Amino acid sequence: MATACALHILVKTQQQATELKALLDKGADFATLAKKHSTCPSKKKGGDLGEFRRGQMVKAFDDVVFKRPILKVHGPIKTKFGYHLIKTLYRN
């Protein structure tokens, strides 16, 4: 079973996600922005979701983590929870 480890920032609006992505693209620290802006409990750990298996997250989230390039910030990705910026650290 495939597993991965990812960080994410979850916000309510696409505009906020886009603004945060612009900051990340300019070199802002992912964990710092997650702690300050994310609405997910993972924000306490800088957005770190730890390791999880394929299928444990909603499909749109899974598709990014398991199909897109690692160590790049992807998003905004819309799910029923809001808008995510996702950075996959590794997958196997």
C-alpha cells in the first residue's frame, strides 16, 4: 500500500490560499504560515499530517499527494473542507 507524508495549509477562501501560495513562492516558511493561517488542527505541527496511506484523505487531496511532484507547493486545491496548499515531503 502506498504511503506518503505531506504538509498542508487549509483556509476558507481561494483568494487567501492564492495569497499564501504567492508568499511561499517568494520563499516564506511553510510551517510558519501554517501555524499562523491554517484552520486545520495540524497547524500546531506546522501543517504536518504525518504519514498516511492512499485513500485516507479525500480524493482531490490524495491525487495531489500521490500523483504530483514532491517538495513543491500545489494549490489552491478545493475540497469540502476548504482550500488547501499541499507540499508532499515523500511517498513510497
